Amino acid sequence: MEFSCCQAEIGNLIREKTEELNDIGAALAFVHHHVLSMVQKSEPGLSMPDVFPSCALQSASGKLCRCRGMIQEVEPNLSFYRASRSDFFGASGEENVALLEATLLYVIPVPGNSHFYRVPQETMSEERAAMHNLPAVGQVFGGRKRRERSDGPLQSSALESEMKQSRQEEDSQSDGAPQPMPQLSLYQKLNLPHPPLSGFLHTACVVTVIQHPAVERDRLRINDVVDFFGFLDEDSAMTGDQMATCPLDEFGAFASWHVEQLPPSLLSRMTCISWKNVFATPIYPVLTNYFETKRPLVLAYLANTICQGDALLAEYILLHLSARVITHESATPVGDIPLRVEAQAIDPEMWSSFMRSIAPVGEVLLDASLLSSVDLCIVPRQDHMANVLRTGVLQLANGTHVTLDCQAVSKASSALHEALFAVMHKQVLPLEYPYQVHELPIDLSFLALSTARISEEMELLRLAVSVRWQPELPMAAMDHTNLSAEDVQDYFSHVRCVCRRFDCEDNSQAHRLAEKLVCFSQSVPSWNNHDPFIHNNSFSMAAALMRACAASFGRETISDGDIDQILSLERDRVARRC
């Protein structure tokens, strides 16, 4: 369903509500909820101009646009939005203006995602787009002001023009011309953690969120996947040839936010009027009948595809993908299920490709080719010279699925092992600043693929939930269900939105659960791994499996049936391991 809302209409609504409420902040909060309500009524099938990829913005001027992406960074400096009381989005040269506190967010396409964005046919190879060099940060500057987008078609050659400029720079280097800073790949220049899956996703957007009561109530967090709704600023999609540059002096370049030094052809700017977390619990939740009908079909799909007939492993893959971090208690994450799969032979690339087709947020593979890179940056680290928090391969959108090649991880550096322990077992992302390390709570899913016995594995990868894979059918001989990968992906998207809560009033069920787990550990002694680290303890993982089981059926709390089902699966898993 096409959603139409022009900038003039929203501007008039803001003016009217400001006069009515005598408070521009209250007016903006009203508009936030009003637009969000209209958007939700238009779903599913919502259609409006998308900021990513930028080639989709041929005629977005004055229209409400959507920027779906990951919040990667927040501008550290205090910002103000200069708003005219008579024309909120218009030129504000008049005296009757209001200075509104604002937050600038650096939003990027979701790393490892192949289904959020309508990407046209590539005009260049992925490798060329990802790895070709561009001028270093500081050589190209763009003015920072509100701009109006041209109504004409976007120059689809914007990326190619940047690359042409790069080739000219390389020619000058070969002639002996001095270069002040080392060259960066295009995705590194944009501070993306991984090369995007399409050349058209070498882009980013600066989203201006004006502070008002709704912002304070619905907090926006780094690494969240958010739909921002708003209007693009003037000529934020113009190419470098059309754009007047504003060179900064040496001090200005040093003190400015790194975004100010990006080529304007790669960066859009949006004034946000409303937003929603993509995977927030919906106002009208999906009925449990949907989950009860889809779950056995999804289970059969997993068993008949990647698991090659192994029904037990399919159950654990389903539970693994249904789990998420619910909360952190005493610095321990609750709800996620790191899963280890052991086999005589296993192909991490094939598994990662499959997971990308069904994961609701995104999929990233950490293998030897990535982890052995000489310029590998693991976690975000402050770069003083460019005034930027340089991203790392472990900064991913909350909900991203990460596939680990255990052999490659075991050969990696101790720095990677420490960072991986933090993100996998503590579910925090270390942000390295000069005099301190800030730990940011995250929510990632880890699948470790190994050809070693668990007793031979390094301690980091001795996960409490480890399944020995026993494929029964070759891929070519398997029967497939009527489901497609998109159907399975939709199912896991709905599961991710299921609210997870603790029923504090039902103490009797908590006692029954504790008693059943103790009895189970006594009847199956080899089940309990006795890990002193709570997150990787067998009891904690059993509880996480039960919560994931409930969510996979669309339920918010654990039932007695979930407890019995998980203990039955755990008995079969341990028996296979012996």
C-alpha cells in the first residue's frame, strides 16, 4: 500500500499543534505518534521512498521517506535544530525561530542483510565496489546545511564518479605526488564494519532527531535496527560535481565530526519526525495460531535443507534462531542461546549463506579470510586523527546472526578471543576510548561450526549447547516443504517480536522447573557441564531453551509443556554425544 504524506502537510500540522498546545515539543510528540499510527495502518505492504539504497530516491523531494538502518554512531557534540515557527521545514532566516536540541545519528545499511533493501542489478562486481580505494578522510568536504533534493533522476553514476576520482588519485600517487594519509577502502571510508552485500549500499545517512517527550520515552540505542520516517534535506543526494564544497581549515578538519568530511554523493541527510524499532512488539500481536501452524513447517524446512535429515539438529537450530537477549541480570545476559554444531566435515560458507536466507536481521561469517586480515579492526576504537570511533567487525545490528568458523577462531589473536568472549558470553560490545573501555549491551546470535571434539576445543568455544550433526540424506535427494526461505524468514521475524516476560507471580512453576532440572541432572550426570560462568552453565542454557521454545509457539511465558519438550531434546542430545 502506497503511503503518501508531503512535507507541507506535516509542516502545517506542526504549526497548528504548536499554536494549540503552546509548546513545540508537545507538537512534535503529537506528530511523531500521528505519523507512526498512519504508517502502522498502512502495513503490511507499506510503500514509500527508501533512503537506502540511494539510487531509489529519484523523486523523493518533499515526500515522507523511510530510512531503515542500524544506528552506528551518535554525534558527540551538542546540536541544535533551527526551526521557523511559521514554516518548520522552511528557510529560517527570520527572527521568529526556535532553537531545538537535536541528536544527530549516523545510520548505515544493516550489515549482512540481503532482504531489507530493493537493490537494482549491479553495474560493478561486489568485490570491486567493496575494495576499491577512495581518497582518505579529510580530502573531500561537504557543507552541512539543510538542502532540498533535486526532482530529477539521481545520478546512478555517483559511486562510479567517486571511483574515477580514486583512479586519478592513484595515478597522481604513481607520479610521486605526496599523500597526507593512507588510502581507505570505500566501506572503510564510510566506517562500515563489513563490505556491504551490494555496491549500491555503500552509503549512509545522518538522521536528525529533534528532542521532545517521545524521544525521552522511546530511547534510541546504538546498534538497534530502526525505521526512521522524515524528509530529506536539500541536495543531500547531489553528486560531487553538483555540490559546492566547503573546505575546512586544519583545525576545523580536526575538530569536526568525521561525517562532515564524507563525499556528499555517498551521504544523505534526513530530518526525522517519527520512528519505530523494526522488531518491537507490535500493537496488534500475531495470533498464536500462526506460530502453531508455521512452526512444524519451518522445522521440516530446516530438517530437509541445511540439516540434511537430522531432525534433532533442526530443533536446536529453530530454538537457536528463536532466542534473543531479554535482559542483563548482574552483567549476565538472559535469553540467548550460543549453539555449537560438531561434524566430521562442515562448510562454514554454505551454512552462512543458508543462514543469511532465513535470518530476520542479518548474517555475518567470521572465517579465516576475515580474521587473518592484516588491517582487521575487531571492536570500535577511537581514532584521534579523524575524530571518529572506528568501527570493528563485531559491531553489528542487534539481532544479527554470526557464524563462527571454530578452526579460524582458534588460530586468531588473543585480542579477538577476548573481544569474542565479551560479545558472545557477556553480550556487550567494548568501545575502546583513550582512557577507558565502555561496554555497550548488545543482542547477537552465535553459531559455532567445528570439526573437533568438544574436549579438544578451546575454552571459549566449549558451549553448553553442542549438537553432533548426523546428516542422513544428501542435499539433492531431500524432499522440500512448500515453504520458501522468505516464509521461514518471516516466521523468525514474528518470533523475534514476541514479548518475553517472567511470570513473577507463579512461584509454583518456578519451583517445578527447578525440581525438574535438578532431577534431570541427577538422572543424566553427563548433561551438567558445571561451568562456573553462569551464561554458559547447563542450567542457564536449559532455561533459555525453554524461553525460546515458548516464543517459537508465540507465547510470552514458559509452560509445563515447554519444560518437558526441552528436557526430552536435551536427553537425546546428550545420548548422541556419548
